[in-house]
Amino acid sequence: MEFINKYFELDKLGSNPKREFIAGLTTFFAMCYILFVNPSVLGASGMDKGAVFTATALASALGCLIMGIFANYPIATAPSLGLNAFFAYTVCIGMKVKWQTALAAVFVASIIFILITVFKLRELIVDSIPNDLKFAISAGIGIFIAFLGLQNGKLVVNSSSTLVTIGSFKNPAAWVTIFGLLVTIFLMIRQVPGAIFIGIVLSSIFSIIVGQSKMPTSVVSLAPSLKPSFGQAIIHLGDINTVQMWTVVLTFLLVAFFDTTGTLIGLAHQAGLVDKDGKMPRIGKAMAADSTAMMAGSIIGTSPVGAYV
């Protein structure tokens, strides 16, 4: 415990191993839905869902390890929502690009990402962005994620006249969402440690009670093989030889850049991890985490990885 305290400077940051353990569990349960959402989204491009599941887990774990051990930031990484949809629906389905070629585009974008991180160009760009714009980027990403949550929670649904409208309260999924929100908000107002984690657990129990979720039939199983997608990005690097594909590469790069930048800055401010000038210490190391995980993810078979929660 003493080594953990010293290495991660927990005392200096006002934390302790117990709190970090609860925070780690909370973070995992808050983001593990990507293990099921990402295969579903990328599966639309023709990718093997089992392989994507394993790739999602491994790429996320790698990014989290680098972010925690190397950069010492409590920010998790995983394949970004939005970018996975762009990968599957815009690039693969809309532009008729093979998923193998799309993975190659992600790989090339990640190499550029790593280069601009190593040469500190990324830091210079971030430092030059006005604070108001930084907050705007963070707020925009936050609203986007909140909208996805409300949509998946069936509180927001499609509308032919207004594009979006309130969901039906006859849907049990909507009541699970409302229950989870109310419980979590109440616990956070009361400043209960592990409020989000407790909210997730109670929501899961409530979901089972109302019949929205089923009890798991098995607890442990082997991970699906990576074979269908592993290394396809390298094999198809030669396909990145058209203006269209370089446009895709740049889109992956720019969206991943601003997505991760907004999330990093927003979370760092919320956690009180920025200095007096509004800058984030060790931001280069933090950015190295997501760019490295993005490269590894493309090789094993998943869409771009970025700072998550």
C-alpha cells in the first residue's frame, strides 16, 4: 500500500487506496457497456463481433494502463462513440470501403497522432486554444454523451416531425433510466462515496425486477478469438492510396484529436488537476496513452480509442 501511495501520489492528491479501488470499479462499470455497443456498431461493417469484443477490451485496457501508470491520470480510455459509428456507417457502408481498409486508415491516423504527440505539436495546439473554447469543446462532448445515454435509456426517441421527442413511459427501459438517474443524483447530492457505482448496481437490480434484464446464465467464458481481424490494418496499408481514403484518415485524426482533447481538459478541470494557468500537467503523457492505444486497437481490430471517462 505504501508503494501505491508513493507512486501515484495519493496523499498529495487527497486520496487513498480504498477510494481509488471504488473509483476503479465505478469507472469500469460506467464504461463497460462499450464492450457490447462497439461490436454491435462495427458489426454493421461486416466485422466479426466476437473479435471486436476482444479487441475493444484489450485496446481499452492498454490505454487505461498507460494513462494510469505512465501519465498518472484517473482517466479511462476506450473506442470512442461517434467514431465507431463514422467507421461503420459512413466509411464502410456509405463510402463502400472494406472494413479492413478502414482499419488501415485508423492505423495511419494513429501513427500521425503519435508523431504530433512525440514532437509536442499536440501540446502546442492544445495550449493555444482559448480556455472558453476548451470548455465549449468539453461541454459539446458532454451533451453528445448525455444525448446518447438518454437515447439508449429510451427517454429520447426519433420523431418524424421534430427529429427527437420524449419516449414512452410504458417502456420499462425508460423507468430503469429514471430510477438510476434519481438514485445517483440523490446519492451525489448527499455526497455518498461511490454514488455512481451504487446507482449502477441498484439500477441493474431494478432492471431485473421489472423484467428489462435477465440474470446471467454463465459467469465465466473464454474470450472470442482475434483471428478474423488481427493484423488486417497492416495487410491493407496499400489501400490508402486515394484522395478519398486520405480524407478518411484526416477525419479520424481530427475527430479523435478534439474528442480526446475536450474530454481530457473537461475531466482535468472537474477533478482539480489543472494548474493556475489552466494548463494540464503531463498532458503529453496523457495524450500518448490514447494515441498508443489507438494504434494497438487498429492492429487488433477496433475503431479509434480515445479518452473516455
